[in-house]
Amino acid sequence: MSEIEQVPNFPSTVNRNVIQSYIFSAMRARLSIYQMRIIYRLVDFAQSEIDGLMIRDNMTRINHSLRHVDLSMSVRSVMPDKDKHYEKVKSALKSMMSTLVEFYNPQSKTWQGTPVIYNVKWEQGSGMITMSVADFVWDAMLNFSYGFRKFELLTSMAMPSANSMRMYCLISGQSRPLEYKIETLKQMFGVADKYSNNSDFIKRILGKCKQELD
């Protein structure tokens, strides 16, 4: 893509369902609420490639020929209502540009690494952010061979913390109880090195998530 992509009805202003690959849903990272909101806007943008598809009939990678994806979004679309902490958005963008995302493909025996986003531009007074996303990160967002999660976009964006946003995504629409090992959840939430006592993790992370979701 040589130009910034324009997708109709993005960013979403209605509470529609979005579909996120399980790879992205269960990624191991400690993220701020601003980082999560940026990621969910990427998911929102990616829906244009799967609109009209029955995902259960397409449990595979959505193929495209893009080397990378260029997109733009409004600054306000990644901020909570009435929030004026623009510096926190900038901090989230900088953190995402300096955090390595890596994937290993066992079939091709290929390792790849890149920031989640790069080439970010925020022109003062424009109210818009432009950025690039590497092709294999975009592929991971649209790779449903490991499963997917379907959730209400604006409901997730209204959650008061990054952890409750992630938990909502994991449990949304699930009719059966989910089972995770405590260590797996610690790694998923990026706190494996912080809570050596499982009861502290359950109380301070999972317990708070439950309160916010309730």
C-alpha cells in the first residue's frame, strides 16, 4: 500500500460485534488501557477484510498480498469519553513502537520480529494519527486457525482497565466454563514476574477484573 487506507465506517461509532484471532486475544503482554484501545481499533479496522465471511467456515488465515498496512485513526477514537490525557496516548504509541512482537512459523521454520506499529505520525492540531502495521502482524490478527473471539467493540472499549478489556474479550459469548492454568494467565496478563503468590494474583488481577465486569 502506498497510501493511507480509508475504510468506510471506521472507526466504529456503533456497538457492533468484532472478531479477533485467538492469537491476538491470548497474546502475552502487559498493556495499558490506551495500548489496548489502540489494538482494538486495529481489530476494528481489520474487520473490513472479513465482513461477510462466516468465520466458522473460514478457520484459516485470510490471505492478502500486502507488505504492510498503512492506516489512520482519530486520536479521540482511542481515548475514553471526556478524557483529556493526550500525553498518555503518545506514551502508549511510543511504548508500542519500542515493544517487540515476535512470531515463529513451525511450517516454514521462520522467525519474525517487529514492533506492533511503526512509522507513527501525529500532526499537531489535526486530531489524526497515521501508522503502519507489518504484514505478519496483520496476518496474525486475521489468522483464525487457532480459534477466535467475538465481542462487542464499544462494550470492550468502555471497560475501565486493560485487564478487564482482555478478560471481556476472552469470555464474551462463551457458553461453557473456560479453564486456564494460573501461570498461563499470569503470562497472558504480563505479570508472571510480579505475583509469586497465586492468591495475590487472583485477588488483585482476577478479582478486580470480576468487579469491573460485573
